[in-house]
Amino acid sequence: MIKKKILIVGPAWPLRGGLATYNERLCREFNAQGHVCQILSFSLQYPSFLFPGKTQFSTDPKPNDIEILPQLNSMNPLNWLSVGNSMANRGYDVVIFRYWMSFMAPAFGTIARKIKNKSSAKILAITDNIIPHEKKFFDSVFTNYFLNSCDGFLSMSRAVYEQVSQLQPNKPRAYVPHPMYDMFGEKLLKTKAKEELELDINTNYLLFFGFIRKYKGLELLLKVMTYKSIRDLNIKLIIAGEFYELENETKSFIDENHLNENVVLHNHFIDSSKVKEYFCASDMVVQPYITATQSGITQIAYHFGTPMLVTNVGGLAEIVEHHKVGYVVDVDSEKIASAIVDFYSNNKEEVFRENVFKEAEKFSWQNLVDTILSF
């Protein structure tokens, strides 16, 4: 094996969220395999007025096993030039940009060009999204500016892979499913997890997890919770995550439909140390997304052996095999309700859990690293 010097460009501690978690885990995997990897993160990721949540910052302690360079200011073109020059002089073999929204394209594209002009580093983009969930007038111009600066592309859903193929047909590209998130601790007994969350150990729980945005379809799931067939099952829905949108609408719907006894609302960012409690306390994770590319939520579920219900949008169905590890249904409240009734009425949890653990072996970080280095 030839040791490589690698730079990942994207969020990392003290920034929080799935992107930071992914980037840090990938950095650790490179280092574990004998390479030297660092992360170029942000000194300023978003101006406060553009950020929809309460805070951009993690409460977790600083990682002491990876090197994070918090130098990138997404709003300052002079910073992009100086950071690009600095990174070009560090002798990287591979620079991996984590591309998830067009707002970052000018900064990323400028830095990539500086590195390419002054070094022999290969520029790779891991493309979470090419066409964003919430479209802006500048998306196309900004995205093409960044994509044109790259040597190759890796996508974690076939839908995004096809988008890249259309926009950059002559450059190398690969599809690798999102690896399993295995950094949130060991599985807990369900009763223990419920006790930690102060939940009733005799009640069954579904889980909606993560930042709450309109495209994630929480409104659909709340509608499902009003159905008599669901109310008769003695189940409750845990909503665990910070509202980025729809907070007032969600709370009003719960009140107006008398769902306060059926919904457990933990509307705050879930710290890393608490993630396992939510997944282990729940019978099934429900992702009723209206649009999607891929999701890290399913990869947390794989780690903890939690069955999944997803809608047939984007890349979700690619990694959730219908009637094996859970359900893939249309974006329709009746179809979602029918799957939930089937899950409980036919006691599917145990067999689904066994299959989830078996399928989890497919989603390794080793596979992702091997694919990146094959470029």
C-alpha cells in the first residue's frame, strides 16, 4: 500500500450534524489504514441569519485523534484564495470536497482551482446533493462552477450518480452506499433505553429522528397518527430533533388532533451520546420523506439493528430491502399506515432486526476508502 496524504474539506468539530460526523469518521478510517488525513473545516460555515437552527456548534468534547483545520470562511472570497494557496503547498495527494449545497460552491470551486493549479493533488467530490431540496436561482451556475473544478465524483445514491453523469459525463464517477454510522456506542436493551429516556417500558414507540424540515414529511406521519387503526395499536411516535421548519404548524396539528398523548416531542438537537437511546428504545424508524437523496438516519438504524420504514424517493429504497429489513412505501399516508399496522399485527420486529444486522455488513467504511483511492 502506498501511503497517501489526504485532505477532507467540509464541516467538522466544533460544528455539529451528520456531515461533521461523517467527515470525522472517514478521516479516522483513512488514518487507521495507514494514510495521513486531515479535515479543512470552517471558521465560519453560515452567517447566523442564514442558519435555521439554534446553534451550529456541538457540545461534544474536541476529538483528540484527528487533526481539524478550522480555516475556511464561506463568505469571504479573499479567504478562499489564501486557504487555497495554503492547502496547495501542503503536498496532498487527494483532496475530497464534501458537496451538499450550492451555497458552498463558490468557496469550494475557488479552493479546488488553487490546489489544482499549484499541486498534483487529485480533486474528488463526495456529492450528497446536486439538485438541492430547496432550490435557489443560483443553484445551476454555482454547482457547475464547483463540478468543473473536480477530477472525479463519488455519490451515495443512484439518483445523484445519474445527475452527476448528466452534468459531467466525461469524468470518473462511482456509486458507494452511505457507510454505517458505528460511532454512537453499543446497542442497549430496549427497556434500558426507554428508562434512560423516561419512557413507559410497556409502550411501543416509532421514531422520527433528525433535523425537521418540510421535505422530510413529518406532516404525513402525524396524519398517520390520527388514524383509528394506528391509535388502536398502543404506539407512540417519538419526534427527536431540532425544528428547522414547521415548528408552529407541527405543534398546532398535535393540539388540534388531540395527539399529545400519542406523540413524544423532544424538539432539540440530539447529542451524540444520546443517539443510541432513541434508536434502541424504538421498534422502527420511520422516514416519510417527500424528497431525498440518501440518509445517514438509515445507517444509524443499521448499526443498532432497528427496522426501517422509508418512502420510495431518492436513494432510500436502495438500502432498505422491502419486507426484509423494513418497508418501502409510496409517499402516501394510507400506505405508511398500512405498513405500520402490518409491522405490529404480524410481529415483524424480530425477523426484521435479525436481517438488519446481517445487511449492515454491506455498508463498510473500508469499501468507501477503497473506492476513493481507486480514482
